[in-house]
Amino acid sequence: MIPWILLDTAQVPDGGELRLKRRGDEFSIMAGATELMNSRLSGSEQALATLACARLGPRPALRLLIGGLGMGFTLRAALGEVGADAQIVVAELVPAVIAWARGPMAAIFGDSLTDPRVSLHEGDVAGAIRDGRGSYDAILLDVDNGPGGLTRAANDGLYSPAGLGAARAALRPGGVLAVWSSAPDSGFTARLRRAGFAVEEARVRAHGKSGARHVIWLAVRPDGRAPQE
């Protein structure tokens, strides 16, 4: 069996360490003993984008915010769903993850980072959310391991009542907050509803019809229009 090779490590702001490993043409990003993502397992990360875009339906000049660059699966799936007039902002907290995307994992990312619809925000997605009041059609969060985070305590703020309120304020009427998680969390579902979202949960396989089942919450901000008679 081909052994894993450690390519690089990166410190996470406020503590923790990420490790980039390679085995042949397979990549893995680890936090401690936990694998956060693997280049062979992309199904649920892609679904984060495709399900959110399906909820939005056809709209001109879509503006999306993706929290977490990772291995770019969500970004590439989003690019395949939106039109030429769309804008996608990707917020990534750890500079090394961006460097990995442009370096060792460049073949995985292809031309997604140079697509004219894409802009990178090197920093906390929470700041991009706070600064984007009423400007996004969708916010896609694949940060840490979901609401039950592993790598950074500050990420908990994204999923708190205050964080969900900020996300709701950053969405346009009818916009979608889509959240990826490695596991169910009934308390988070309840917080989404208390924050004023209409909520659906989707269970998605990590890879095709196999692999672990991950959870994607699709939380829709009401459009503010009167109900149809």
C-alpha cells in the first residue's frame, strides 16, 4: 500500500493545527486524528452547493458566499450551477489552505480560482457575513465539522443565535443559508427555526451511494411577501 506523506502543516488562528497529507493522487486534510476532508469523498460538499442553488431557482446575478475553501468541491459545484453574471465570494480563514489550493492541490482545483466569477476573502467568514447585510442570495457554510466544531472554538459563534441572526440579515429575501455537518444536531435545527428560517434537513452520502451520511440544513429566509390567496 502506498504510504501517506505529510506535505505541510498550518496553524489555525486561536489554536489547533491542520495537516495536509498525500497518498498517490489522494489528498487528506487532518485536524489531530480527525480527517476533515478527503479528495476522494466529495459528494456531500458538492450537494451543499447544488441543493442550495436548487432552492433558489433561476435568479439573475446571483451572489453567493461560501465559508471554507477546503478542497474546492463546493466552489466547483456552485460554478456549475450559476450563470455567467453570478458572483461567488469564498472566505477562508487559514492562508495555508489557499496556498495548498494553488500549490499541491492545483490539479484538483483546476481553473476554479481564476474564474472571473470568483473572489477570495482571506479571513473569517463571520466578518464577511456581518459586512454583507442584505447582499447574498445564499450563504454556504462548510466550516469546521459543522455546528459541533473540532478545530476552533470561535466557529461556534457562527451557529449561535447571534450568528444565525447575522446570517439571516446578510441574506436577501428568499435567500438560503446552507450548512454542512458530519452529524445530525436537533438543537441546531431548533435554533435555525427560532432565528426565523424555514428549515429542511437533507441526508447526503459522502461518496455516491456509499460512505458516511452527512447532514445539510437548508434554511430559507422568508421573502417578506404576503402569502398567496
